[in-house]
Amino acid sequence: MLKKIDLRELAKFRLGNPYGATLQEFDLTEAQYFIAAKRFVSDWIWAEKLHERDMELLLVELLEEYRYPDWAESHDRTPIHSIEALLFMMEPDYIRNVFHQQRKRERKKLPDGMLKNPYNIEELVAAGIESEMTAIAHATREEAVRLITAHAAKKGVQLYLRSIFSLQIADSPITLFRVLDSYLMRTRGWESLFDLEQTEHLHFWDFKVQGSLQDPAALQQRISHTLEDNINGLREASREDAVRLLTEHVVKSPTGARAYLMAIGMEPALAEGLRRTVSTALDALKLYDQYLQRKKRQASLFDLTQQTHLHPWGMYMKGQYSSEKNVREMVAHLLEEAIPCLRQATRDEAVYELVSAFTSRTPRGTRQICRMGLNSVARYGLNGAMRESPLGVLQTYDAIRMQQDAVWKSIFDSTQPIYIAVETSSGGNPSMKLIRGIS
């Protein structure tokens, strides 16, 4: 039974003195103090509703005087604006003593009200993690990152602290380490252990956070950071250099773009990202492109109007070759990129350039298609005998130019002064040659 106590005097004394000293001064158990403090808070709220001026003034007086408790260490002197949190704020030594008693099973539960104050929770978590990783108590920030990284996959700390708290504060390892991170920033003045801008840092994805691959912002951060960590110079690169680096490392990777991304740690992101809507290398690079556009305010890496750009068709995208319109656009863009003078050429000039490119230069035929970057579209976008054929490429390009330009006559039109003639060899393979007709 709670003895009769002046709750205002209790609150005044408590806010100016440590928790343990308050229990001794008023001869209270932890449970009795909890009841008294809760009554005081309840009376306070009720008094505010009734506009009792003396209680309102007392609130202002207490918060102004004891917002920075004198008994707290200097690095803990952070404002707390909740009267309930202040009443249950406990000194670090008391909290750590409670933790060790709980660990030795010398007490059945935590003090009532202890978890009402966020700093108490931080101190408890710090004590628990330090009991499992003793070196972290005196580690530098960089050493702490390495220690935690080594323990990230372990669940011993998580399960142990869950038995203490019996609530969801320890529902995952990352929950614990985020609380610890807050504690270390407050008490040691460190930058966050999860600050990706720091040379040494923790990755939240190393803790296998449930649902993180379904969060667009978190997934984009993971993909962007992984790319920049593994491609030297990408983080500081200009747009043009980013295109060059991504083309070199990802698009033209000997093992394939998707295999390269899986090898550098993106396997979970590509396997489960956004309910499996992010599954290809192109999906990943588009998310990274969005990140760069927002961060650096630059044109898209896939903007084909820019002098340097990435080709979306450089990496397989489901359905990209099923549309004849898409295939034509790919062929036209890649061919004009390989032979720039085609963009401004007349029909007759185009005939000379195309015949020269595919019949007079080395390499010829399908090897020339590969050199121009047309191999994928020629293989998957063209059908029948035209597949992987220079003739098929030229017929596709001719069709789109006739569609764009009303005066363009087919480059295979034998009624024109010059045209490309198609002949079939004895082996059945078509060949091309330039024919100059009579004007």
C-alpha cells in the first residue's frame, strides 16, 4: 500500500536528484515510486484540463529548472520535454546495475517505468551489447563498425536482450544496433554508425531487415551505395564519366550485367526487390539513375539526346524486342551512333556509307554488327533469314527512314540512280553490292 506522500514534493525532489536517492529519501520501493509518479502525472494532466494556474506554473518551473538534471553526466544533458520521461529518468550506474542483476537472475523484472525514458532504453541496450562485445566499450568509431559488422549475422545478443525486455525493442538485431547508435552519438559525439558518407560505416541491409527490399527509398540507397562502393571513381564521377564507368563495368561485363551485379552483393535486391519488379540489371541501373538525377540534378544516364548515354537495350529487358517499333528505333539509333554522318546524309550518301560499312570494311558481316553494338537487336529483334544479318539491319533502317522522311526512297529501289542490290549466293546466303544505275 502506498503511504501518504506530497506528490509535488516528491516530483520536485526527484527531478533534482538521482532515482536511487529518491527511493531512499521517501522510503519507497520501485513499484511504489511508479504508482506515485503516475498519479502525479495524472493529476497534472487533469489540472491542465481544469486550468489550475498553480499546477501550470509548477510545470513550467520544474521543466525549466530540471530539464538538464544536475546528477546526469555532462554528455547526457539533453533536453527532455516530457514530465513523465523526466520522472523516470535513471542514472547510468543504476541502469547498468539493474541489467547485471537481471542477467544473474537476482531480480525478476525491470523497475516499473524504466522504459518510459528513451535514455534508459539506450543505456540498457548499450550494457547488453557491451556484455556480448566487451571491446566495444572502449573502441573507436571505426573499431566499433568492424566489431558490429562481424556480429551482424549473429542473433545471440538479440535473443538475450529479448528475454530481458520482453517487448519488441529487440525484435531484430538492427533494432538493437540502431538504439546503440543513438546512444553512441549522444554519449561520444560520433557520427552515426550507419552514415554512408563516412569511410567506415554499417549497412542496414547486412542485418537482413525484414521488408527493406520492398521500400523503394531503401532499395535505391542499397543499389546506389553498392555500385559506388565497387566501381572506383563512380561516386565522384561526372555524368559522362558515370556513363563510361557503368558501360565498362556493368553493361560490357564479360560475365553479363546481371551476373556482375549479383557478384558485388546485389543478389537479394535483384531476387526480391520491390516484390520482384526489380530483377534485371536495367531495373537496378534505372534506380541508380533516378538517384543521380535527384542528387546531382543531371540529365538521365539513358537520355539518348545527350552525346554520351546508356542504351536501355544494352541489357535485356523483357518484351523489348517484341515491338517492331522498338526494334526499328534501336537499329536506327545504334547505326547512326556507329556511323554519325548518317544523321544528316541524303539518301544517296547513306547508300554509299552503308555499303562501305558492311561490305568494304573489316570486319564484315555479323562481326561488323557486333562491333557497332547491334548484335543483341539483330539476334532477338529480327526474324527468319534476316536474324543476325547485315541485310536485315539495313532493311530495318531503311523502313524507319522512309517512315520519317517522305522524300526518302528505299535504298533497295532499283529505279533510283544508285541503290543496293541483293544477290543470293550458291549457298543460299544473301549478299549486297552497290549498283549505279543510269540517271
